Amino acid sequence: MTISPGASRLPIALVEDNERLRTELAFHLTYAGYAVTGLADGAALDAHLAGQPCRLVILDLGLPGEDGLSICERLRQSRPELGIVMLTARGMAPDRLAGLRRGADAYLVKPAPAEELLAVIANLLRRLGPAPAAAGVALPSLAPAACWRLDARRLTATTPEGKALMLTRIESQLLQALLRSAPDPAGRRQLVEALGGSYFDFDEHRLEVAISRLRGKLAQAWPHGQAIRTVRGVGYMLLQRWQEQAVA
């Protein structure tokens, strides 16, 4: 997956009460270059919008408390500059019409492919154009997407804030394998082979211990979200954006 044209860390609010889906969607959006804030309901969205810049909202319908249709309608009245994409399991024609009539710019049905969501967002942002300052909160001038950086030759990883930490060779090899698979998960066999072992002779407990230690090291250096997620029955995947330092 490539960085979306014009993304440049534009702020997006993602309102989804399913934590697992919210994490997965936030990963894809962050990997594409957007600055994503995941929120569980309308109250959390209101608190976020009160003090943070936002250009676009991705909104589920079946939310705890206030439902997505009501949220959409009042956002359209109070913040007409916002882009609103509805992403919901309700796919019947009357549901689509209700969402669009209440103010959504686009309506997608779960499970929508990540590439389709990114294309809809990019098209919508092109139509919306630059955002005006609203309610005294101006959109900041943001640098290109911040991310982790891996230098496998020097066995170092650098946080999005620029803090460097030393890696063991095994940790570096694991990160290289995870990075090659991103945004998809890396299978256990793939990770074992990246460590130079044979999957059939390898003690998987060693892999689990190595991943656990790597997670702890990354979390200690940058405690702003889980870095590696276990994908049950498959392996592991990166939850934050990484770039690998080119070898000179």
C-alpha cells in the first residue's frame, strides 16, 4: 500500500465501537499517510473535535449512545466543512439513502476493502479542497507522515519522535520480515525463516519470546500505541508505519 496523494498527515477521526476493526482501519489509514484518531462513540468524537483539528470523519452507524445518523446530521449542520464517510454493515438501499440524506458525502458497506476506503477518502478530499479555519482551530501545517525507521545495517530503530534505540540482530530480522509483509501480517513460518531457522525444527516458544521482548522495547521507547499485534492463527503484523533505511 502506498501513501495516498495529498494525505500529508491530514487529520481524520475514525468513529468505530469495534476495537479490533478500529485498530485495523486506523493502521491502514496511518500507513497511507493520514493522522488518525480512533474513537468509540459520539461523545468521544465531540470531545476530540472541541480541541483538535479534523478534516474528515469516518463514521459507523451502530454506535453506543447516539447513533451515526444523528451524529452525521448535526455535524453537517454545525461543521459543514467536514468530510463525512459512513462505513457501516447496513447495506440496504433505504439505509444508504438515509445516510446520504442526513449529510454523508460517501457511504461504504462493511467489509469494504482498505483500498476502496482510501480511494473514496482521496476523491472526497480533492473535492473538498483546503479546509477553512473553524471554531478558532486551524489545521496545522504538517510535515510528511512521521514513522518509525529501521536501519538493519546499524541494528537501530528510530521512533517517530527521533529517539534511537539499539536492536539485537534477531529483533532487526523480525522487523525486516514484518516490514516486508506490511500492511498484511507476517506468518509464523515466514518469521522463523527470516531468523534463519527451519520451521519444522524451530521451537515456536522462542519466536513468541522474541516478539514479546521486541514489543516491550518498542513500547518503552514510544508508548503511544501497540506496535505489533498478534494475528491469531497467522502470525504477527505491524500496527504503526515503518520505513527501512536504504543500504548505502
